[in-house]
Amino acid sequence: MLDNKTILVTGGTGSFGQRFIQTVLTRYSPKRLIVFSRDELKQFHMREQFSETYFPALRYFIGDVRDRERLYRALDGVDIVIHAAALKQVPACEYNPLEAIKTNVLGAANIIDAAIDRNVERVVALSTDKAANPANLYGATKLCSDKLFTAANNYSGQHGTRFAVVRYGNVVGSRGSVVPLFLKLKSTGRLPVTDPRMTRFWITLDQGVEFVLSSLERMHGGEIFVPKIPSMNMVEMARAIGPSCEIDVIGIRPGEKLHEVMVGEDDAPNTVEFDDHLRILPSALPKETRELLSAGGRACQEGFRYSSESNTWWLSSDDLHALLSSQGLAHAN
């Protein structure tokens, strides 16, 4: 699918970006693979691991999705864009709302315009569970971004650029994740949990990369792809990582939810369920297109909701240990 293609990854030095690029270099033979990010230090460190000398398809571009002119230059000749750049720390977005809007919303609009004008074939944008029924600014900006990308298919016109969104939950071991924090703090004998009722969806970096690749292959344009992934109660996670630790209940932070939703009731009429994922379709589609995008799936009933507390798939302590081991993290015992 990606052989002899030119691929650009925004936020390419992030946790997802690096794992995605590693996977593509291992599995495919791209013509060019462009790392687009604004942090020169991260690019320096990434280049030490993935040098152009050994991976001649690689290119490193310093740039920001807020900069339209730089995007137009970077997307020249690009076939596929994976848009992973975002401001995603909830407290930082709450304190710096305009900065979050500039990157997550206006940056998305810049990606769309540049992709269409540069005749990019396909764009997959990474979203978050916090975009469904958002309770914080980060989620609100990503919901707006999702709407921009799904609507972009309506005005790509003769260029034929197709856009889709991938929405999934918390990534085990990613920067800013609670898992590395718990692993770091367990030696103190105390682990902080905001609320004993809290639950979250969980996915590994590798699973996220695989889901993006599969969505890239099966997308037609306008869909939001949601993987079926397990949930875990945060107290159970803390006990699994630090079984002898005391749990400190510190209270929910501003903008934080008790449970995460990836498909809300309002999206149920446009959601189709497949064996391994859910697919939210655009609300306004011709009958023939809807049937094409729904082929092999089951329409969700009114009132359907895919939420972390009502999930039918839960991680056990052993499951969590296996995930940590698969990601090269310190063992939880």
C-alpha cells in the first residue's frame, strides 16, 4: 500500500509518529518518508536512531502546522499525510486555550487546504476519545478538527483528496500517560488516583499504528474509525502496577471525565459496527455511498454508546503486565 509512495507525518517525532515511521520503514519501501515537526532537538535525537544514511527515504522537515507556507512546501509531491501533530495535554490546553485552537483547529484547516491544493491522495488525522462529548478544551478542539477533516471531502473537488479520522483511547506508555507516572512513583509506596470510579480505554502504540494503517487502506472518505479496545478501572491499574502501594485519591482535575466516550448516543444513527472496529459515517451521504461504507457491518441501534465504563472488554492485571512487556516498559511487579 505504501510502496513507492511519498508519506508525510506531522508530529513525526512524537510517540506515535516515531513508531509509525519505524513500522513503515520495516514493512514497506516508500519513495520518501517525511518527518514534519517543530522541535529540532527531537529531530536530532530521532536522526541518531533513524539516519538518512541507513534510511535514504527519510527526510526531516522543521515546520509547524500553523505555518501554511511551510506546509505547502512540505506537501509538494506528497501522496499520503498522517496528521498526528497536536497540543494534547489537557491542563496545558485549559491554561493556553488560544494556543490549542491555533494548533489543533487552525492547523487542521491548514493541512486540509495544503493537501487539496497539492493533490495529496489520502489524509488520515488522529483524534482522541476526548473529542466525543468533550468536557475540556482539548476535546473540543479535536472535535472541531474531526468535523473539519470529515467535511473536507465535500470540497476536495477535482483534486480527489480523501480525508478520514482515527479516534482511539489512551496509549499505554506514551509521553504524558499515567502508566509511566505510576511506574516511576511506585517506589515511593504511594500512587495518586483522581477518582476510584474512573475508567479509561487503553491501546498500545503498536495497536494504534496498525489501526491507522488498516484505516488508511479501507477509507473512502469522511469516516471516523474507532477501534474496539479494552477498558480498565484506574484503581485496578494502580494496584496492578504497585500492588503494595497505598492509593491516594486526589480528586478529578479541571476538564477531566470519570469515563471516556468514543461514540456518543448522538452519533449512533450514523455508526456501523464491524468485528474489530466502529465506523462513524458522515450524516449526509447518498444511499449508494452509505451502503458501500456499511458493507459487512451492522447498523447501531438508537441510543448506542461506546463508553469505557460500559465496555464489554476489560483488562486484567495479567493483561496489563503483558501490554507493558510488549511496549518495553518496566515490569509492573
